[in-house]
Amino acid sequence: MKLKRIISLAFCLASSSSWAQQKDWVNYVNTLQGTNSKHELTRGNTYPTTALPFGMHTWTPQTGRNGDGWKYQYFKDKIRGFQQAHQCSSWTRDYAVFSLMPMIDELVVDEHKREAQFSHENEIAKPNYYKVKFNNQVTTEISPSERGAHLRFSYPKQKRSFLVLDGYTRMSGVHIYPKENKITGYVNNGEGFKKGWKSYFVLKFDKPIRSFGTWENRKNTVNADSVIAEGLGKGAFIEFNPGEVVQVKTASSYISLEQAELNLKTELGADQTLEQTKAKAAAVWNKSLGKIEVEGGSKADMETFYSCFFRASLFSRKFYELDAKGNPYYFSPYDGKVHQGYMFTDTGFWDTFRAQFPLNTLVQPEMQGRYVQALLDAYDQCGWLPSWSFPSEAGSMIGNHAISLLTDAWAKGIKTFDAKKALDAYYHEAMNKGPWGPANGRDGVKDYNSLGYVSYPKYREATAKTLEYAYDDYCGYALAKMTGDQHYMDVFAKPMYNYKNVYDPGTRFMRGKDGSGAWAPNFDPTEWGGPFTEGNAWHWQWSVFQDTKGLINLMGGNKNFVAKLDSVFSEPNKVNVGSYGGMIHEMTEMVMANMGQYAHGNQPIQHMVYLYNYANQPWKSQFHAREVMRKLYDATENGYPGDEDQGQTSSWYVLSALGFYSVTPGTGEYVLGSPAFKKITINLENGKKFVINAPANNNSNVYIKSAKLNGKVFTKNYLKHSDLINGGELKLEMDSKPALNRGLKEEDKPFSLSK
């Protein structure tokens, strides 16, 4: 009996150990994924972000000079600082940045001269913990909180031990408190802020400050023994006892220095050691990443999935803080005032409406409910719905996609906002051009309303704008229909079909058209730019999210449609640089992918592989979705086929690995592909689970032979959001041969406006 108990106990311990190891999802993540990027060739344009999910501040090592969009590049071997960062993309400016850099022997403030050499062999990069040991034996460690970080600098024995705080670009101020082992200050770098905006910070050290001073980073002048400095690029330096091991706690606030102190106390006050912060951060990440549990893939597959899921869980960032009573409030980047409630920033909807926000509706519905309400608060504060915030409105790219987020949320039961107010806000957006970029309001609005399309060459990227406006108008129509608003249904019922006005039946491509109705001359479908945004006619052909069946009808039926889809992959991957005048990185990435004219490294074509589901060949969607996952993604520094783009390119992978994708946000549907794992469990916020079971799944068995949803035969090529959130099981029988007769009935096809 005793022996049985021992065996049983041993088995339980082994099982428990295995379970615990399995649940440690954070260790599958490599935050260096996609960091081997440069201006000419993007492998993600990411940096090794150390942060909590959707955290207000993040931290990263810095290999690039102050102000450089490429703040960390894998191929470089020197680090010049460790930054508080918020950057969305290498193509946008960072903001609220300051950095810390440890050094030994002598004080060097110049960012180019203080660099220290390192090897990736001496680097650990996880969401909850970053560590690097320089060749000079100084070690830096970082673990995050939502609005701060816990750092530790370990200096070699008997070496003079300095720490430099760099105020980065523009105005900054510092105040050193030597007796309190503390520095406070502010920075106001970034663009688009209201006058007087500051990001306040506080740093507290657990070891005594031996000497100190201030400096400025324009001419690198140093003022020893100075405790206060304010101006362009002002910073501080301190010296510790030789060979010290120093812990630093820091937090920042956009509201006040007092709030920064409160953030520090609330988030890091109880942590005596960095290990405590690291463990707490791991627990937060494991809970977040554990919302999707994947099984039955290789270790490399697991690493790719969770690294992508990590990236999909960073944007948009929380821009709110908690007061002494725990109530949320925030400084608004839109009107420069402090408001009660929630606010989120740092995303571009042109990228993220496609997959990143639909993924959030599934795994982060409470946060998404706060987010869509915050969209209308932002509208109140600046007079426009956001389109591209970092953190104030820039109006970058094209389209008015806030309405996509609002409509998609409502369609999925997230009704935390006033739908009438949302429609009023969208109508204002759709009928006017705002003062900022092309996506602030509607560029070419008079043409669009009078002609039914944006004319080219009067407006650049006109055809792409027409296609996206038509989709957005569908979203306006759909929200109005769901809420019984006949007025707005009437307003948007016609323009949601405007995609038809830029389709040329002679070439069977979308094309540029001038104000008199003439097609742009010298048409070449491989020519980039002109009437298109960051792509060519092959890429933009498919941007009729709301009416794929209507597009099929325009193109002469399923046979022609499928032939054109097939041609995307069989066409030579040649590039006509067109109006760009030279190779841009998106072109280079398409050529490197070697999948014909399929350019997954950018957003316009990312949904295209799923369109076979609408045209009686769903098995080709299954094949191509798996091919793209297999060929274009991994967890290494070269892990992406182009810009990661605030979670969008990662979210495409996460959703696709689940076996479905959000072709038409606003419908509450996900179009089927082929899951990348044998078993996937979605742990929903409502306490229910949805399981995708595909036991025979492997690299050969990519085709769905048959399916059952909750035990009943399932032939549809799509899942409803309600299917998922109600919990249940999708059982898939996988095969190495396509099931040519499955999912061909009209009722099996996903949503389209046309029949």
C-alpha cells in the first residue's frame, strides 16, 4: 500500500511538474523576433520589448542613436542605453523617452562614445525579463510593470561604477536627491502634443549615491555636483561605490510627478528584489498568453506562436493611470486635459483593423469594450475619430477604420458605447476632410460622394482609398442595421458598393480612373504606387472585404475568380517600382518571399488566401494559409516577412494558427483555414472554453476532410463569434488530400453583401 502511495505521489508530482512547465508560456517567447531589420529590408521592425500586456511604458536596449527609428538592430554589437520606449514602428517617432546606461572606469556621457560591446550569447530576451552582460563585464537586467520597470546594474568588482541618464531629444528636466538616492524629472520628446505636455519620471536606487551631476546631450557638457537642470537634452549622472550591484525602480506618469510616485509605489513598492518583479510579470504574461493553449506542435512551432501572440498583446497601449483610490484617469493627448476613465493609444487602424482588433474581441473583450468607448471619448476631445495615434492623432495611411472597430465590437456583443453617437461620429468622418493626414476625415471626399470613387491622378492612392471607404461605409451600414437606424442605413446603403466603380472589366483589375471616367493609361498590374497604397493591382484586387461574392460576379464567376487567385502565386515576383521611383522594403520583401505577387509583408493582401472559401475551393485556403505560416514566420530575429505593424502581422499568424481569420470585421464571422496544431484551447473571459481538435494534423495533413461542431456535422467555411464564445469543440479530421466536395453549398459560404 505504501509503495502504491509512493508511486502515485511520484506520478502526481511528475504530472504537476509537467503541467507547470507546460503552463510557462512566457518562456516560449523570444522578444528578439523580427529585430534584424533595417531601412532597406524589414524582418519585423521590432525591438526587444520588455513590458506587460498593453503596458503604458515599455523598456528596450538601444543600439541606435537618439531619435533613430531603428532603436535596436540585431546585427549591431554595441548598446548605448536602456530606454523607456513607446514606439509603434520604425517609421514613426518615439515619445516620452529617456535612457539609462551603466559604465565603468570613467564617466563618458556622449552616446556614441559610451557604447558597450556585447554578444547575443550573453543576452536573454523575454517579455518579463531582459538581461545582457557586456564584454566589459557590466550586467544589466530589466523586469517590467505596467507604468515602470525594475532594473539591476551589476558592476565588476573594484571598478568605478557610473550610471548616465540621457534626456533623449528635445526638452527635459532632472532633479537629483543624493541623500534620498532618488532622481525625478520629465521629458517631452515626441510629436503632436499639446503645449506643456510632460512625461514625469521617478527613479529610486537601493544603494547610496557617491557623486553626481547634470549634463546636456547637444555638446555633452558636464556640470559636476549640480542637482538640477532643465532645457534641451538635459540629463543626470551618478556614481556608486566601486563594484556595486544596484537595483533601480522607475515609473512614469503623463499626469504629474506625484502620480509617477504613486505608480512606483503601487506597482513596484512591494518588490524588494528584481526577482519578485520578474516573477509577477511572468505570472501576468502566463495568464495572458494562456488564453490560448496550443498543443501538438514542435518546440519551434510553439515558440513562433507565443512570440507572435506576445507581439499581438502590446498594442494599443494603455494610456490611463490609477489614482490613489484605484480609479482610472488619464491625460488626453487630444485636448491636453485630464479626464476620468480609460484611454488607449499607439496604433494605426489601417494595419490593425484587419486582425489585431478582431483577435482582441475574442481574447480581450473587457479591454476591447473599454477601447471602443475610448474611441468616442477621443472623438469628443479632438473632434475626429482616431485613425493613427502615437499618441495624438496623425491621420496617417488611408481609410476611416475606427468604424470597423466599433461595428465589429457591436456584432460580437461588445456594446459598451452609444451606437448613435458612433454613427454620428463616423458620418462626420466620412463627409469631411480633417486638418491632419489623409486618414483624418476622408481625402478626396467630394469626388467620392459625387463620382462614387476618388479620382486619379487628382488624388494619390485614389483607388485604394475608394476600396477602403466602401468597406468602411459597409461598417456604417451594418452598425445602423444592427441598431435599427434607418437614416444611416439609407446614407450608406449605396456607397458600400462603390468598389464596383474602380473595377475595369477589360483587364479584370481594380484601376485608377480620372474625373471624366477614363482609366489611367499604360496599365501594368505589377506597377506599385500611383492609385495604390504600398502595393500594386495584384494586391489591391481583393480589398472588397464586405462583398467578395460581388467581386466574384464582377470577375465573371468562380472559375475566373479562382484562376486570378491562383495567378497571384504563379505570376513572376517581378517589381515595377512605379511612382516610388525605386525599390522600397515592401517590394524587396515580396521578392524574397518568392510566392509570386503575394506580398504578405504588407496588409492589403493578407486576407486574400482565405477568399477561396467564397468560390467553391476552400481547400486552397487551407493549403495556402499553412504555406504562409510555414514559409514566412518563425521566432528568430528574421521572424517576419515585413513590418510587424503594431500586432497586425502577428495577429494574422495567431488567428491563422487557430484555423480561421477575420476577413470581414463587422460581421461576427471568421473564415476557415487550417489550424497549425493538433489541439488548441481558447480560454475565454466568460469562463468557457472553445477547443479546436485536429489529432491527425501535421505538416502533410493540412486539409480538412470533415468537421464536427459540438458533435454535429459541420460543412460551413466559417465560424460565428457566438460559436466560439459559447464554448464547445470543433473536431477536424485532417488529411493530406483535399476534400474537393466539402463546403460547396451557398449556405456554407461566409458573408457577402451580394448573392
